[in-house]
Amino acid sequence: MLEVYFESDKEAISFCENLFQFNNQIELHWKTSKAWGNHLQLDQQASGNDFVEKIADAMVGVFVTYRLTDMINTIIRRHYYYSNSDEIERIMDLSHWIFAGDDDDSQLVRNNKDPSQLLYSLFLTNINNTGAIHFDSIVNFQLKVFKDQLIHYVGLAIDEFKREEDHQAFIDMLRGYITKRKPVFNTIHILQGDSFSFFKPDGKRFSGMELKILMQKEPLYVVGLDADELNLSPLIAMAPEKIKIYGDDPSEPKTLTVINVFQERATFESLGRFPFPNQIKNK
């Protein structure tokens, strides 16, 4: 028999549920006491050779479900000294994204490492080194290496949070700038691509020289825009009343930036609704 202890009822239940997902033939005896909380006795011999590994997996699941958020919150407050609830919530979201995200960006941030594997190895080592497994004891005293890694991930989340803040401040500045501008054109049409293609209300395409002349007339440097940037800068220089973007990807980053800056002035439509189809052939 292998003995496992949990102080929390809900964590004990979660552990059992996780374990039975791996092997529903495990023989388990459960009793409670004031001194030890929930005391689980597991029949190791009847459960296969990978029994200990499954226990470690089940404990990782319990930790991620019930302890990870509290640990991240403590690190944000006590290690990085944040106290604003809105900032903490955003950093918390970013930390979880870095920890468990399966998209390319989150994996790149954490160097394609899986922090759950470190957690698993620490639980497995502790389980192999003791006859009685105390979940709370492992969490409180044996996860320093994991906590140090989590501190690093939270630091990366804070860096991302600061970049978001800087980007939003930049967007707000551009919004304020264009509200004071008199529109040079009523409506500008844009085709998505590696770089935007800009079209006048009559369907004529702006040449590169025309865009540069427009931008030279405006002191774009005061809002931190580069004269060689040919996606957002021309629009800031023109400050049109309406912007219509056509393409196949409404979540494309350049498109989202334009919509974020110009808000209700900018709309996205499918490529099929572009009003000058002959220009697409000549693009």
C-alpha cells in the first residue's frame, strides 16, 4: 500500500479523479483524521508498473488546477511588488499564457520548454524518495526549482505587460493626434498584403511617391512614426474620415492596428467587396 495525504478535500477528490482517468482499476481506501486530513491508501501492486508515474501526473493536475494561480499571484505581489488589481489580473493572464499556451508565440517566450514537465519530475522524485506522500509538504517545501522558474515566467509576463502598456499609450497618442487633424481625403480604400496598397475615393492607386509627399507635409516624427513606414504613417498623414480595408484576414496585425487607432472610422470587408476589381489584377 502507498499512502497519500491531502489537507484539502477538493484536492483529494481531484487527485482521485485524475488517477482514475489513468487507471480505473486502482484499489483505493480513503479515511480522514484531524491530524492528517485526507488519508488515501493505494494498492500499488495491483496498479501496474507505471503506478508511481501516474500518481505524479495526477498531482501535477491537482497543482495546476488549485495551486498555480495562487503561486503566481503571490509572486506578482511579493516578488514584483504589484498591488493594482487590474494590473495583477492582466499579468496573471499573461503568466498563464506563457506557462501553458500552445501557440507559437507563447512557446517561443518560454524557449519551447514545458514547465509541467519540471513539475512532474519534482513530484516523481519526491514520491520515489518517501513511503508516505504528503502533497502539501511537497508543494510547500520541495518545489523551489519550479518556483524559481515560475518567477522567471512571471517576469517575462510583466515585460509583455509593459510592452502592451507602451503600445496602448502610443495608440492613444495617435488617436489624439488624428482627432485634431482636418481630413485630406473623405474615404481611403486599402488592400491587404505584405504592405498595404492605398486607393483614392475614385479608385486610383496612390504611388509610392505620392505617399511620401503626403507624409512629408506632416511632422510625423512628433508622434514617433518613421517616414519610411508605409502602412500606418500614410493614414496618419491623411487622417481620412473613413478607411475601408479589404482582404481575407481581419486579424492581420497591421489591419488590427489601423482599426485600433481609427476605431469607428475604419472597417474591414472581404476582398470580394473591393469596389475597384480591375486594380486587383494590376496590383
